[in-house]
Amino acid sequence: MALYLKQRYGKTALVAGASEGLGAAFAEYLAAEDLDLVLIARRLQPLHQLADRLKEKYKVDVTCISCDLGDQNSTKKIKAVLTDRSVNILVYNAAISYIGPFLENPPENHNHAARVNMITPLNMVHYFGNKMLARNKGAIILMTSMAGMQGSGYLSVYAATKAFLRILAESLWFEWRKSGVDIIGCCAGATSTPGYINSDPAETGFFTPRVIPPEKVVKLCFHNLGKRPSFITGRGNIIASVIMHRLMPKKMAVNIMGKTTRKMYRL
Ligand SMILES: NC(=O)c1ccc[n+]([C@@H]2O[C@H](COP(=O)([O-])OP(=O)(O)OC[C@H]3O[C@@H](n4cnc5c(N)ncnc54)[C@H](OP(=O)(O)O)[C@@H]3O)[C@@H](O)[C@H]2O)c1
């Protein structure tokens, strides 16, 4: 498998939402595959720290771009920085999640989350996907979530945007399956990132999610890329999904999800 990604897709990968957690794990995995990197997040300092470490360790080229992916012009801004530089692998990892009752957040917050989680990845997939298709070569990973597999009370907008991304990935997998461009939706369950740990989830008994490390999620993404339209991370999550989505009525699955979230976040 050594340097397989570079041979198959090309030499540059862009990770949107790369400053920590899963995005940083994606960046490290790709650097270890000898890919040059474009790393995007709002905070430049952690991006530069990561970039310096990866440049030193793997001798790859790393470009950092500070950008709020919730800005309406974010894709234009990224295009302007990259000019005509090719992106061969796109990982859209950034996301915003507001936990709590829908009406307790003003619509501006929900709109911003919808742009970060849904509109900007749509624009980036359109722009970079178009170029990849013209070269008959490329890969796109969209980070989605188990929360988007059914209605998820108290995570309503986050869950809805994650459902959108999964369906987008699955749909384009079909459209592009013979083009040489691979696209996959990664439905992650609880992953031990700073974002998840800082959300301070409480134990909820039987339904407490089994947390897995970000490096394992990243490995699973590349293992499944090109093989299926979307996948669920970890055996525990796969089993939970079979129970909730094949064996239970929808109402029961939505109830379990909402009650578990309420308990996890002491709402
Ligand atoms: N961790 C989990 O348990 C879990 C479970 C299911 C799915 N996922 C999915 O996996 C992905 C990564 O999760 P994570 O836990 O690693 O997230 P995280 O720790 O919150 O990190 C998100 C990354 O995105 C960047 N980001 C956030 N908002 C941004 C914005 N407006 N513009 C630009 N960059 C932005 C952050 O950097 P800056 O703050 O510097 O901008 C950070 O690098 C997300 O798509 C999430 O939905 C995670």
C-alpha cells in the first residue's frame, strides 16, 4: 500500500478543517503518503504548527489558508489562493454543530452552520470535482455523521446537514463511478477529537457511543474509498445502525437518538 494514494490520484491533497482532530489526522495520513498539502481552517496558528511538524517529518510541501468556510465567498477565496494548482484529493472535514433546542439559536447561527457543513462543501465538490473529472482521476471524502442517519433532536441542523452530505456523496458516487473519480461519505460515530471531548458528553448507559480514535477513522476512510458510496465507522456503530435503521420503526430510532442526546448533554 506504500504511496498508493499518490500513484492513484496525484500529488496534492486539500483538507478543509485541518487544524485539529480528524482534519489533522487526515493531514498526517496524507503527508505520510508523500502528498503535498493544502490545509484550511480559521485559526492559522495551529495550522502552521501542524504544517511545520509535517514538513519536518515527511518532507512534503504544505500551504496553509486561513478561511471561514461559513463565508459566502470562501470557495472563491480558496480558488484565488490556489490559482490553477491541481487538487487531487479533497477531504471536507470542517463542521459546526450547535447542541440544544432548535429555537434557542438564532437563525443566523443555523445559517452559518448550514454554509460550513453543506453549502461550502457543495461548492468545493462542484469546483474540484469538475477538474478531477476532466483528468479522469481524483478522490473526495465528505465527513458526515451517524447523527445524519435519522432525525436527531437537539442536533437538528447539524444532523440535517450531515444527511445532506451523505446523500450528496452517495449520489455522486453513482454518477462518477466509471470516471476514475472516487467519492465517499464517512458516517463517523463518536471520535476522540478535541471537539468531541470538549463537548463533555455524559455517560448514557447502553446507548453511550463507543469512542474511537481519529487515526482509525481516517484509515477506514481510505480503506473504503473507491469501494462503496458511504460507510459507517466501527463495528459498534454498524451494529447500532442495523438495529436502529433496519429493525426498528423510524419513530423508535428518532426517540432513542433524541433521548440519548438529551442525556449526554444534560439538556
Ligand atoms: N468527533 C466526533 O465524534 C465526530 C462524530 C461524527 C462526525 N464527525 C465529523 O467529523 C468532522 C471533524 O470532527 P472533529 O470532531 O475533528 O471536529 P473539530 O474538532 O470541531 O474540528 C473541526 C475542524 O474544522 C475547522 N473549522 C470549524 N469551523 C470552521 C469554519 N467555519 N471555517 C473553517 N474551518 C472550520 C476547525 O478549525 P478552526 O476552529 O481553526 O476553524 C477544525 O480544524 C466533522 O465534519 C464532524 O461532523 C465527528
